[in-house]
Amino acid sequence: MSKTILVVDDSLVSRMMIKAILQSHVEGVDIIEAGSGAEALNKVDDNQAIDIALVDFNMPGMTGLELISALSEKLTIPKVALLTANIQNEIKAQALAAGVTFLNKPINEDVIASFLHN
Amino acid sequence: MTENLTPLEVDALTEIFNIGIGRAANSLNQMVSQTVDLTIPKIEILPNIEAKQKLNFDSDMEISAVTQQFSGDFKGQALLMFSKENGLQLVSLLLGNKIPIEDLSELEQDSLVEIGNVILNACFGTVINFLQSSISIEMPEFVQGNINKIFTYSSEHDWSLYIKVKFSLPSENIAGHISFIMDITSLEIFQESVRKFVFGITSKSQG
Amino acid sequence: MTNLSNDILYATLNQLSVGIIIIDEQQRLVFFNQWLSDYSGMVLDEQEGNLLDDIFEQYQDSRLSGACESALSLGLPARLSHTFNPTPLPLYQKNFIGDKDHLIQQQISVKRIATNASTPLCQIVIDNVTHMVKKEQTLQKLADENIVQRQKAEIANQSKSQFLANMSHEIRTPINGVLGMLTLLADTQLSKTQHHFSTLAKVSAETLLNLINDILDFSKIEAGKLDIEKIAFNLTDSIAETVQAMAIKAQQKGIEVVVDTTALTQPLVVGDSSRIKQIITNLLSNAIKFTEQGEINIIVETTEQTAEIVKLDIVVVDTGIGIPTKKCDELFNAFTQVDASTTREYGGTGLGLTIVRQLCQLMGGDIAVKSEQGQGSQFSFYLTLEKSEKLNKPWQRFTEKPILLITTNQSNNKFLCKQLSLWGLDVVGETAEGEVLALCNKIANNDFSVLVLDESLDSSLLEAISNALFKNNSQHDKKVQLILLTSIDDSQSSISASVDLLGKNECLHKLPKPIISASLHQLLTSIFSSKSIVTDIVNPKSAKASQANQINESGEVRILLVEDNRINQEVALGLLRKFGYQADVAKNGIHALELLAQRQLSAPYKLILMDCQMPEMDGYQATIAIRTDNLYQASSQVSIIAMTANSMTGDQEKCLAAGMNDYLAKPINPNLLAEKIAFWLDN
């Protein structure tokens, strides 16, 4: 069963790295990528079936957290994670309250694996 | 001057340092009682002369800096610089002290060195990890003086990988400046390793 | 390097005064030195090969552990200062091993040892910084205390200023009352005894005022609060005014006073004229006090000059009782008098000369005295003043025939000869009686342009000369003038008949001593130009006063007096009445504004005398309201003279800044009051 994964990060390289890991680790993965919150909202239709969202926390314009909140109004995504190199306590508290997980950058296989199978 | 790298390569470099700086912020937060956030707008590779201008320090302004020499695949000097007042302020805020009088005492200098070490090490760390570089790094030192004194060990023909850092604390923001100074040869080797890295990613994501 | 055997290196490591730990890739202990052993209580042999996690509690997952990890895997060196974690390792002061209260504060460096690439090791170097930290804390505490002390000193300093300002005001207000009332009393109908008593009271009050001024000055100087003004003024005029004001007392004692300012070719300077006058007044007053007969000379010399600065030497010499030479040094010390008997006989606080010296020093100078008992005294002081940018007008020179000068005093003679020849005039002077005849012939022969004689000359001599002059003048169209040098108080002297005759023929001029160069020059100018015959040169101050006395008669003038102190109200009203003015009274700023508003359209006030310190609304506030508030627009340009008992620097500026036009210090000087009223009403 192929999974649809939304990857949002303003760094192309970062998206490339994530895609590379996902493609090598997950079989038959379908990746939708966007370089900003606005682009992501544009690309995603209402009630589209997205299994996993990996969103960079620190983006110019709409932040990762704001995007997740906007997305949740359009559709439901079972697994959502914020990617960041630095987790600030207040943000962490906010995110946990919204039911969102944090993943430390840089993403590697182990991190992805444990997240996906959790 | 970042024109020797393609936009993609600049993106990669930015992401590398973003992650490094983010990690540094993480470490700092665990060390101190205040919440600190570190952010960088962009990476620039410039001739030293232009980098010095970017610093926007007057020629007689006192600068407090932490420096670490490095050598190996590429060699040079890493600097984390603050205006003297900003350095004092940062130390004072992070230590939760009343403002130190006029100068950093020797022990307060050590605090600044430790903070600088955390940040520079994090940058070195991500560079080594992502670019697979082999470099050996020296102990951090404290140096204070005007801009010429800080840049004493580099020449006018050297280049800087310059990053402006914003320290966001609850009460205020403090500006710091990072410069990785290398001669032209080292810079080219460094840029080559960035190209190799991007090439690797690109081919992997197409595969 | 090959000379150093392992044993030597090993021994060196164990003798270091810092701790060394070496670990392998798994963070197992490879080595630690004697220092570390001493401070941890661990023995190397027992711990070699163990994980550091197991050897040291709290090491696991610590920052130090992370730093070692980064060093081993990435080669990143680390510096751990004592600030964020002072005691990462369980190391104790000697003799207190295991005691958690005696942990040492540690500064740690971590570095990879990469001699063998395949088996990296990591070194941890530990420095005991406990003492350094203590020292810095002490320094910090001292610095903080220093700041606190400085703040306290600053507050104390401000209190002192405030105290001085208050004292100044509090004391001057009642003294104004006393002096003012005595002045008014003297103008009323008094019996001879009453007049005598009131005069004595006034003298006492003036003495009291001088004493208080001295004490206030002294306090100000001690507190460093005395400011020296920098205003352009004419030094020669200032000196002249000062000497003239005091000369009458000297002349009453029969003492000759001579003022020689011939060296002041550039009299326009920048400085504090009132303080300079204060110095001269003090020295002159002492000279007069301690001299019974003879003369007092005030001589000015300029010793050094650059384009911007002039150094002035001023000497006050008297023929008085003198000071014992060995007492000369102490003279300028505060509170000393020459001896107790002097105090008893002559009075004084002993502050005067101290203040004089301090003032000299504040003006870039100093003062010294030379004296011997019974041989008179010589006080010389010097000042450094800036030259004014304004141009000095040089004296106009004369080209007339020689002047005949006969005086009774050598010093006076010397001065006058010097001054006259500086103006281009030849001087002929004879004092020997035997030559009188020859002299009279010359006079009758029109040989001289002007005659200058001292009135205290022998009367027969005066007669002879006057007669000769009269004879000369009757034969010539142009009348040669006689200038008679008189004392200031001329009322007692009797004029000889011939001199009187000259006067009736408009050939006589009286010039009061001490001769002021400016007055003499003015007189000679008018004589030689023969445009207008100038009559007696009277004391300029009294001229203004009499002028003031005349003005009030024309028309009704509305003056508003604003003063809260009842006695001072009466003093002011009394003084105004003396000069023929009437005034309305307001007891504070609010009351003043009410009256102002009431009258401003029908019969507006032309002049307001405004006390500065008043309850409810003070003078400054009232003035600002008058100048700026639309309510008082019709009166917004009324002239306002401040009357204030404040004598601190800056008070004058404060008054002017508030919008007042002029300024009078209490105790009010009646003549000055009259002058200013006349001036501002004229405006």
C-alpha cells in the first residue's frame, strides 16, 4: 500500500535529503513537496488522503506550526511531525498540546524509522 | 561572492549551518537558565575586506571575540565576534547576573569562550558530518581589541564565510557575527566539497 | 624530544598543578595524574580501564561526557568554564575528600589526542579556579560598594548645595528687612541721638552682612560650589569703582590713596569682575583698617601676555602697622588672625584673606604678602585672565603745551607724571617754595596748558598761583584751567579767595582723589576741546540716583510689588516712597496674577518688582504665566525686575530664563533699585 507523504521545507536541499531517505526506506512512497506553507496549502486539496506530513518548523512567512493548524482545517493527517534543529520549550509545549511530534534535524534513517513505526 | 556556488549549493550550505546553529541553541538552552534562540538569515562568502565592512564596526570600536584555528582539508580561523557591549550583555544575561562593570573579568571571559566554543563547534560538527571533511580544530581563545587586532592573523587576500547571528533572549536581541576565514585555496576546496555533497543528494533523490 | 624518556614524561605529568585524565574511544580510563588522584581520592591502579561513567558519579550524560564524545568522534575541542557548571567532577579540597561542601570549582579543557588515527584518545585537563572565583567575587563586592559610596557622596553633595542655597536665602531675607528699615528710618525725622543710634545699627547690620557673605563664600568654596563667571568687562573701570567706593574712609583718616592702572593698556578682559572687586575690596579694607597715616598704593602691572591671555599683577601697599614677618605665612590660613589682640582691636573673622587666596587660585593665580612689624604691608596677587575679543580703544593723545603739576604726595605725583606723559603731555612740577616766583612768572606767561594742583598745598602757594593764573587769563582769550585735586568729601574744606575767583570765572575744576585715569582723561579732553566746560566730575552713581529722583514727578506710574514677607513689603514700599513712587502689593504669585488681570485693560502695570521665593506660586512661575498665558496677553510685555535673596550662581540666569527683565539681589541696595526702576520705566 503506497503512502502519501507531504514534505514541506524552504530548503530544497533539505527536501532532497528527506526525499532520499524516505524513498530508500519506505516502499512505494508518493511524495508531495512544497517550499512554503502557502505552496503546500495550494497543492493540497480538501480531504486529500495524506498519511504523513513532515514540516520544517522554521520557515519564512507561515511557520510550520501555523501550516499544520491550517492544514488540519482542510483535512486530517494521521501522522504529523515538525522538523527542527532546535526545540524551544514553549514551542514544544504548544506543539505537544496540538498533538504534534518533533523530529530533530538532520533527519536520518533511524529517526524516520522510529517515527513511521510508532 | 557566493556566485561561485549554484543556488542549490548555497541552499545546502545554509541548511548545514542552520542545523548547526540550531543544535548550538539547543546546547545553550540546556546550559543556561534563560531561553535563547539562535537564527541566521543567510550565508555569505566574501573577500575579507567586504566581510569586515559587513561587521559594521567602527575602526576604534572594541570587539570581544572567540576564535578557533582549524587545519586539514581546508585551513583557517573561525571567529565569533560581538561588540564589547553586546558581549558583556550576553554574558550578563546568560549568567543571570547584574551587568558586569566595564570589562569582562577573566572568569567572565571564560564564559564567553565557552559559549563561543559551543556555537563554533556546532558549526564545525555539521560541516564535518555533511561534507565528510577531515579537519583538526584547536582550542578556543578569547581575544579583544579593535577590528584590526581581531583580524591580525588573516591577510587582506583571504576570504570569509560570513554569517550574522541573532541571539533572541526574552528581554532583548543581541547581534553576533561568525566568520570562517580561509585563504583562496582552502575556500575552493571547501566549495568543492559542498558541490560534491549536493551532487550526492541530487543523484540520490533522482535514484 | 627523544631525550625525554617515558619515565621523565610520566614524572612531569604527575608533578603538574593541573589534573589530567586520558580516556579511550569508549570513554574508559587510560590514565590520570597525581593531582587528580589527590583531589579525587581515587587511585589510578584501581580505576584504570573503568568507564568514566562508573568512576565518577554525575559524569554519565553530562556536558563533559558529551564534549568528550564530540572530541573523540569529530575532533572538536571543548572549553568548559566554571560558570555554567562549577563542579562537573567530584574533586575536593585537600583534607576534605568526599565532603560535598568542599568541592573545588573547575575549569576544564577537552581535546582529542590523535597521534594514532585508528585509536584516538581524549585528554581532559582540569584547573582548580576556586581561589580565582573568590578573588573576583571580592573585587565585584568592592566595586559595588564603591558605586554605593559614590552615590551617597553625590547625594551628600547635593544636600550641601541645597543647604547652602537655603541658608543663603534664609539669612538674606531678614537682613534685607533690617538694612531696609534702617535706611528708611534714617530718612524720617529723628533726634540727634536717634539718628546716631540708627547709624550705629546700620553699621552693625552691614558688618553682619559682610560676615555672613564671608561665611557663605567660604562654605561655597569648601564645597567646591563657587563658580567663577566668564563675562567681558573693563578691568580698569572695575578697579576704579572699587577703590573709589572705599577711598572716602581712607581720606577721613587722612590717608592718601593712589591708583596706578597705567600698565593696563588692554583693559577689556573676560572673567569675574565682582570676584576681582571682592579681592581688592578685602585687601583695601584691611589696608585702611591697619593704617593710621601715610598712603595706600594700588598698582596694576601686566607681567605676561599672549594673544589670548594676560597675567595681571596687582599690588596693594600701605604704610600701616605691618605684620610680623614670621606671621606672614599663616595669614592666609582660615580662622587665623595675626594675634588675639588684633582681633580684639580690629575685629574680623579671619576668613577674608583665606577667601581672597582661594578666589585668586580659582582665577589662575595666587597671593603673597611681604611685611614687617611697623613697616607697612605689601600684598601682591596675580590672576590669569582671557583677553576679550572686543577691541580696546586706546587713549587719545594730547598735543598741548606742558602741564604744571604740583602735588603733596610723592606716589601721586609719580603716577600722574607717568599717566600724563603716556598721553603725550610734558609735565612740569615744582615743589620747592623758592621757585614759586619763577613759577608764577611762567604761569602768567601762558607757558602751561593746564594747572593741576592738590588742594592740600600750602595756602599761600595756592593763593600765589591762583593769582598768577587769573592775571594770565585776563590777558588771553583762551583761559587756562586749573584742576584742583580734592578729597571726596569736600564739604569741610574752605576755598581760598583767589581759587574761588577762578571758579567764578569758570576756570576751576575739581577732581576728587583718588585720581582715576579715565576721569582725568575725560576732563582734559573737554578742557582742551573747549567745547563745553565740564563742571565737577561727580560720583557717577549719585548722578544716576538724582536722575531717578526726578522722574517720578511726571504722571502716574503703576508699579506692582510682589513680596510675601510683610517686613520686606514695608521695606520695599518705603524705598519706593523715598524715590517718589507708589506701588500696589501682592503677597504671592497667584495674587499678583489676579491683580494683573484686573487692571490690565483699564490701568495696566508698567513695572513689576517680583520676589522669587514665595508660597503657593513663586516668582518664576508667575513670570512664566505672565509671558505665556493668553489670559495676561495685554500685560505680557510688562517689565519685571526680580528681587531675590538667592545668591547662588545660576540664579540670575534662572530669572532671565523665566522671562524677567532684570535682577536685584537682597538686601536691596536703594540706589541700585532707583537706577533700575528709572531705567525700566523709561523703556
